[in-house]
Amino acid sequence: MQDPSATVWFDLCSPPPEHLNVISEELGLHPLAVEDVLHPHQRPKLDVYESHLFIVAYSARLGHEPGDLDFCELAIFVTRNALVTVRSSEGFDIDQVAAQWDKSPGLAKHGVSYLLYTLLDRIVDGHYDIAQALNDRVEALEDVLFADRPGNGRALQRRVFDLRRTTVRFRRVVVPMREVVNGLMRPDLRVVHADMAPYYQDVYDHVLRVSEWTESLRELVGNVHETHLNLQGYHMNDIMKRVTSWAAIIAVPTMITGFYGQNIPYPGFAHAAGFWTSTLLILFASAILYVVFRLKDWI
């Protein structure tokens, strides 16, 4: 720590408070930042303290089920020549960051600036992959929306609900990353070296793209939900139209047989001619109604 040319990296996974306190005393970390680490589920943010920076970010992993989205909270302390990463679980593969660090000795000379870039780049790339996967799932829903059979309405509604909930949860950890990366690029913080500025700008561009993509996905899922409800209403109206048409056809023989069922004399009463007359009236009127409704596409 006393060597200005050295870069120190501490990586902790679900550490007990006493281990975190040891590093806190050694690096002079602010108590409020340490308290945030001990109380998880913080909002993605960048806090600036006198001797260090404190960053909260989330890596995400998407499962096979529509609502299966797991997060790994990362608390990051940034000092002049030291970086401390505290992971809430093994959900984030820190070995990939270490491997990327070893592959770029030319950029590794920038120390904490490059190490922090590698970490943020890995997180944002994971967000981009999830946005792509969510976009594919939305397109799959759009494909089956109009091909949906009546019996699958509830299953489709459940898929839409799960995808919408996943998109909202994903948006909560993606959108605040714009402020985090943009804040790190402030000249007064002196975190980003001049040679590293294009790399951080590239990460910021990816963050903006994922944020905009997430907003579009939320709107698309909402449109799928509204379209599904409209289609359900259309199917219901179509069913009611068909039922009403058949009810109108059935009303004709009901009316005629009801008339001829009166206990009073009428033309053709107690004669075979009356029976055939009523039968022909039923067939003729029902056929006319059927043809008219068929032409109107009501049945």
C-alpha cells in the first residue's frame, strides 16, 4: 500500500463483518459506505468520499423461465492504488475479470483505472446479453400472440406477466448505471486516466444502449399485454355475435310452434295441412336468417 506503483486488489465474497472491518481500518473506508455493504439491496450508485469512491452495481443472470432473473450485488471501493470488491454471492464470475487483467499488460499499467474499467465492462456486457435475450423472448411472444388458441389464453397471460416483471426488475439495476459511469468520468475525481478515457466512454455508450433498449422492451411488453387483452375482447364479441345469431334462428321455430300451440281454433286446426304449414314456415324463416347471418359473417 505504501508503494505508489503497486496496485492492490481485495476481492471478498459474502464476508463476515469482522473481515470487512479489517480492510476498512487498513484503507480508511468511510463508515457509511461500510454500512451500505453490510445492508444489501442498495440502489446502484456512486458515492464520493474524501479518500475513496464507493460504487454499488449489480451483475445479472437470466434463467430459462420467464421470471427467473438473479442478481449479484457488487460493492466496490476505489482508492488511489487499491480496489476492493465485495460480492454478495458467487453469481458473478470474478475469474473472468482477473483473466482479462492478465491478458492486457499494456493497459494494466494504469492500475486501478484499468481494473475498474474491466470490472464495469464485464458487468455492462452481461446486461447487454440479458437485454438481447429479453428482446428475443418478446419477439417470440409477438409471434404466438395472434396464433394463440382460446384454451391457451391464461398461459400466455402468465408469460406476459412474468416477462413484464422481469423487465421492470432488470430496468432498476440498468438505468442507474448511467449516472455511475458518467460520474466516474468527471475530471475532478481523477479516476480515469487520459489513455483510459476512450474505454470508459465505450462502457458509457453500452450503458446508454442497454438503458434505451430496456425502456423499449418495457413498452413492447406493455403493447403485447394490451394487444392480448384486445384480442380477448374481440374473441368474446365474436362468440356473443355467433350465440346471438343462433338464438335468433331458434326463436323463429319457438314463435311459430308457440302460436300453433294455442288452445283456440286457427286456420288448419286439427288438420295435417296446419302441421305442414307450420313446418314449412319454420324451415323457410330459419333458412333466410341463416343465409343473412352467414353473409354478414356472424356465424
